[in-house]
Amino acid sequence: MTLDTPGVYPKDLAPIYDKEPSREIRQSFGTTYGGNYKLHWEDGPRTILIIKKPNDELTDKALVDVASWIHAKYPHINVVVEPSVADAFSDSLPFVYTIPEGKRVEYTRVTDLVITLGGDGTILHTSSLFNSAAPPVISFSMGTLGFLLPYHINNYQTALTKLIENRNASLLLRMRLKCTLHGPDGRRLQAKDGSGRINDLTVMNEVNLHRGRYPHLTSIGCFVDGHMITEAVADGLIIASPTGSTAYSLSAGGSIVHPSIQTLLLTPICPRSLSFRPVLLPPNATIQLKIGDKSRGPAEVSLDGKETFFLDKNEFLQVCMSPFPMPCVNRVHAGEDWMKDINDLLKWNQSFHNKQSMSHYISE
């Protein structure tokens, strides 16, 4: 079944919303959203999108359990899955809806809540479905560790009941990036397959400009707000969001940044100059990375480690803060969750005594 019925969108997300109720969750420069925001639905969610990790038996079972439970307990709620998932589970989930592959914009229009089943990569895939405004997302871990997984799948009934029936939630607005690709004359690049102009690209973790399959270092001109700051000769450069600070940027020597901070991280990948250190830039900055004349080949642009484009000499990419964050449902003590994550997942500055002091954190 395909879904064409408009959903009921969350309201009263002060101070992000204007005085008049809005259909979109937005953020602006300097928004003081270090704490959690409270989301409240006037009528409750009517359409729930479930995204699962592909080719995984645990998430297959969890999908059937979660979707069937929602359908049985809340029959008025539309359950939506991706078309390939609906085809694979047509026998066990005959009641689910789908949105056609060519109409991704409909995800923003009809979805009130997203449930992800899997790891952090599942959330990154969810972000790619919402190139503009994204609805609240609640993520369940299947037992794996991840920075974006506040709930365990064993507790899904309790967590979803509170969210749907109480009609409110604690949200962390994770900043995303907007990336555009341009030719030497500044015009937007056209897709190689002839499908037209490459539209704005929304990224949750990072934009990575790198040498790809070519063996030579890449020459990259770095501009901030139109002013050249340096010419980098390196394997590549990463522009990361605070959420992406614990991903590829961290492996390349970048800083760990709390997800509630607004900033753009510029991190070099294996630079020729040892003095080229990572920098943090203000959220209202616009970064341009231009392929230099000295480069011996094209460079590759990777978005959240998946979507890839190619830039030739004098072509450039431009990155700034997206006005559309990823609203992630958190537990009330989300600040402790983040501290627990960097200790459990990264073993950050842990000695024997530090490990003992962190033992009082208990996972739900």
C-alpha cells in the first residue's frame, strides 16, 4: 500500500517554533539548545516510519515485533516501511504502507515519528531520507554499542507507550550540515547521469573530500566566508558536525564535541604539513573546499560515508549549517548518557580508577 494521507506534525516545540504552530523543526545560529527540548503532540502521532538495518536476523524479528505491536495496540496509526522492506515482509506485515522510491519528499510530509532498529548507520540512513525537515527519531539498539542509541530493543513497549500516550518527549536537536557542489564558475554541478542539477545535500556526520582511488595527495584551497585560510596538501579534508566528531573526524585526530554545541569541525586527513591542526569554526561560517590546479587527478566527495561525487580542478564544495536538525528522542538524563558513551565506547582517558568511578552509570 502507498501512503498519501498527510500526517499530524508535532507542535509546541518552544523556543524553536514560531508563535504559530509549524510543520518543521528548525534551528538557527546561536540557538541555546544545550539542554533537552520538550516535544508535545496535540493529537499524538498518526504515521510512524520504521527503518531497520538490512540483512540482519535480529532486526528482522524486531521489525515484525514492533510493527505488529503498534498495529495491534494503536490501530489508528499508519505504519510505514521502505518499499524493499515491505516486499520482503509482505506475508508477516500485510498492513504496512510504503512511499514510492521516487517520492522521498513525501517522507517529510507524512511522517510524525521515526523508529530505527539497528546501529548508528541506520540513523544516518534515516537522515538521508529527510533532506529538509525531519520528524522526531527514537532509536533502539539491538545489543550493539553506538553513540546514537539511547534505548535497548528489550524496552521498546515501555518507551513507545510513554511517547505515544503521553504525547511528549525529551529531544536533543543534533545539528546537520548542508552541502552544495559547484563548478569553476560557481554554478551548481549537474549530475553525471543527466538527471539534472545536484540539489542541496543534507549530512548528519561529515562531508569528506579525499583523493579516493588516486595515489597522489590532493591540493585543496580552504576558504571560510570567502576568505582563503590555507591551501592544504593532504589525503583529504573532513567537515564534520558535532555528532560526526566521534566518527571519521575523531580517527583523523579531530576534537570530541558535545552534540548540543553548534560548530563546524575542519579536520585534515594525513596532511603533508605537520602544523595543519584541526579547527572548530562558528556555526554561521560557510566553508568552501576547492580542488587546486596542482592536483594530479579528481577528488571524491563522500557524504556520511555513502553517497559519492567527483570534483575536478577548480570545482568546489560549499558547506554550512543546515537549518534542519535531526530531533533525537532522549531519555531524561541524556547528559549522563553522553558522558557514559565516551567512556564506554572510547575508553576516554580511562585509568583503573576512572573505570571504577564510572561504574555507577547503569544502562536501561
